[in-house]
Amino acid sequence: MSAIPDFNDRSLSLGLARVSEAAAIACAPLIGRGDEKAADQAAVDAMRTQLNKLDIAGVVVIGEGERDEAPMLFIGEEVGTGNGPGVDIALDPLEGTTLTAKDMPNALAVIAMGPRGSMLHAPDVYMDKLAIGPGFAPGVVTLDMSSSERVKALAEAKGCSIRDITVCVLERPRHEDMIAEIRATGAAIRLITDGDVAGVMHCAEAARTGIDMYMGSGGAPEGVLAAAALKCMGGQIFGRLMFRNDDERRRATAAGITDFDRIYTRDDMVTSDVIFAATGVTDGSLLPGIKREPGFVTAETMLMRSKTGSVRHMRYRNPVA
């Protein structure tokens, strides 16, 4: 019997870029068309088709939802040819379905891959999240701090005025008090309507994006994807699961969660080296969106490896009928 091959992040990385490219290009004709479900389905179909061409024995640990909710790329689905290393896969074929339907900035196709057992099997519940970029000592900011304390601590660590700090927050009614508290410090807020994986990633390139910190509650699966991105880009992220009812607690238990109050760090959510690919769907601060012109389609992908800290920007131009 031949030995199971090890996770070779270098050889798999280009294949992963093709996966996110395929998803982004597939939903491009639906940008601005107002149909979220159609755009998401196009991305899912293309991503699954491309994943099944890779020589991996992959399992989707962060996906489109439970099997009875998602016919493809559901949590637990096996993907790949089966002739390769066992890997965990976290994905969002279209992170920002509403952004795509409305042709708003920062929609992405994102996917992360690591060795089997390396990613938190986060249930589909809310997670309280806090993220900052690289270069800061551990514990500079924590989830146990108030929003205003986090802003003040980060400004002190950066050696700047609080007024020079910008925080990214999802625009939701549940965040109104937090937004008011942050603004009372004198810090600025960049509100986003969707796409908190991109929101967290912005922190890792603050000089380019103007975002210093991300905070607020959003989907736990997106928290794991964001942790995979920061594992490659550098930075800190903290997450604590939030439960609204007993059904959500049961789902967490089924996913293997035993400590409901645990605060997860980046390296708790992603315990080993990973590769991460994101392709722009609509124009954004991190990546340009898909460009369609007569006879051609162009996509740009950010491809990252945590083992080396490498970040590649790859431009793909392909003839189309």
C-alpha cells in the first residue's frame, strides 16, 4: 500500500488559485443583476467543479451550510480526486452575495486549505470577533476589553492619536451601541454592509486600506476563514462563539465544541500552515474585481502561504466567446 502524501502547500497553491478564480469568473455575469441566489449558485458550481480536479482527499469543514441546507459544498462533503493528501477546506465561493447583486465593493471568492484536522469546525452561529494587523505584542487588545478600551490601547501601541484609528464594523442594528462608543473616543468607523472576511483582511494591510481594527459579531465560519487569511498575512484575531438558543448549542456540541465560553485565537482556529486564495469579484481595497471586455475576462487573485509568508498577486486573462 502506498503512503498517503504529505500536505505540500507549494504544489497545491496554484491549484487553489484556479479554484477561487473559477468561482469569481462564473458569477461575474451576475454582478449588479440583483439576484443573490443565482450569483452564489454559479460560484458554488464552478468552485466545486474545479476542486474536484485537484489531487487531494479534501473535506469541507467550513462551507455553504449543513447537508440538508446546501446541495453542494456542504460541511462534511468530500472533494478532490481522492488521490492525494487529506486536507481540510474552508471556503466561501461568494463572500458578499449582496455586494455582488448590487455591484458594491469588496465581494470576493475565498478558499483556504490545510492539513486534515487543522481547522476549527465552527458551527453556523454568531462569533464575537476582534482583529488587528501584524507587528503588535500579544494581548495589546482583547475581547474582554470594552470597545473604547481597545481603540485607546491600539492607538497607544501604534504611537498615534485615537483620531488616527479607523475601525471596520458590520452595519447592523446589534452594533449601534458599539458604534456610538467607538465614535465617542474620536476614532473613525468604516461601516460595511457585508463581507467580514474582507473586513478582517483589511487590518493586515492598514497602510493600504486605512483599516486598523475590526470588531463586532458575524458568522463563526467566516471567522475561521479570516483566521486562515491572517495566518498568512500576519495579525491577530480573537473569536468567541455566541449562542441565541439551545438549538445553536446543540449544533456546536455536534461540531465538537465543549467549552462554550472559550476565546479562540488565530492559531486556535487554524492550527497548522495553510494556503489561502481570494479572487476579486467586485472592485475593492484589496483586489480589483472581474473585468469583462469584448473577447476577454480578467481576474486578479491574492495567493498566500503561511509557511513562507508569501503573498502573490496573480492576474489571469482568458479569452471568452
